[in-house]
Amino acid sequence: EPICFDYQNSINLLFREVHVIQFCIQILDLPKINPGIELISIIFNMVFMPTLEMIKTNFEDFPDIRKAFFSLLEKLTKNFFIFTFKL
């Protein structure tokens, strides 16, 4: 949660690291983890939504973050759609 909080509250968008998104994807990929609505909510609200706001202005800025964002979106919709839908 502290990593996601720092990502969400970055004053400068250039301080947002693609590694945070990749870290969230890796957490969701862990076989022994059964993420609940709380974990999905943290990722969605603190990583997904700020990143969406960041990349929706044009299709050229932040290419690495954009690629990781769509990987996260795929992971959330493919494996955790019910949780995401409840948000």
C-alpha cells in the first residue's frame, strides 16, 4: 500500500515509475495469493486510475507506462473481473 500511495500522490508525473505497475501485475500473478476486494481496490484506485488520467491526454507520452497499464488492465479484466466490476 505505501508504494501505491506514493505512486498516486506523485506531484510530478515524471516521478511515476513503470515498476510500480509491473509490481502490481506480479502480485496479481502470485499463485498462492487470493487477492480480495481490498487489494484490487488499492491497485485500482491508487495505480490504475491515476495512470489512466496520466495517459488519456494523448497517445505518445509515457510509452513504457502505457504498455504496463494495458497489461494491468488485461490482468484485472481477465482474472479479476468480478472484483473490478464491484468497484
